[in-house]
Amino acid sequence: MALTMVEKQVSGVTVLQLSGRITLGEESSQLRTKIKDVLGQGNTRLVLDLAEVAYIDSAGLGTLVAGFTSAQNQGANMKLANLTKRFDELLHITKLVTVFDVYKTVEDALKSFAVS
């Protein structure tokens, strides 16, 4: 199952709706390129909607960390929303939950930008 991405602008925040798998190879490369493009366009507020992501491997996690780091280095902010139970557990096991800003819904993530 390939990775598909739908980009939307909501109140000045770029929302990337992801569906499929984020795995080593084409999928993680696609996501890395997309995040780089979004940041390159000057977007500083980004939410990744992960509700439809069926599977993520270590390379996919690495891609998310690299995207987060790139965002931070460019003064941007990347947040995760709608994690599946399995993905949430994976973030806790790897302690990456302490790195990412994680929200239950895209709406919660969007609201968090208004506060910051």
C-alpha cells in the first residue's frame, strides 16, 4: 500500500493528511520530500494527520524525526495528530513521544498554534 498525501491549508496551518504505509524506500522518501517542500514554501506551521497510516517502520520514524528537526532548524513547528493506537505505543516505547507535539485530533493541533 503506497503512501498518499493530501495537503490542505487551515487557518494558516498546513495540514498533511497521510494514508498508507511509511516504510523504508519510496514512501519515506516521498514524505521527506513533501515536508521539505512545505517548509521550503515558507510554511512554518505544519500538522501531520496520521489517522489513516496503517503501518510505520523504523525508517518511517526516522523520516518523521528528520522532518521535525528540519522544521525546528527553520523556525517552523511540526505537530502530529490522530495517531493510531499502535503508532502511539511505538512513540512511547521509543521515547519519541517526548520529542513530538502529539494531539488526539487535527482540531486540537490547530488550536495549539493559536495559543503559541
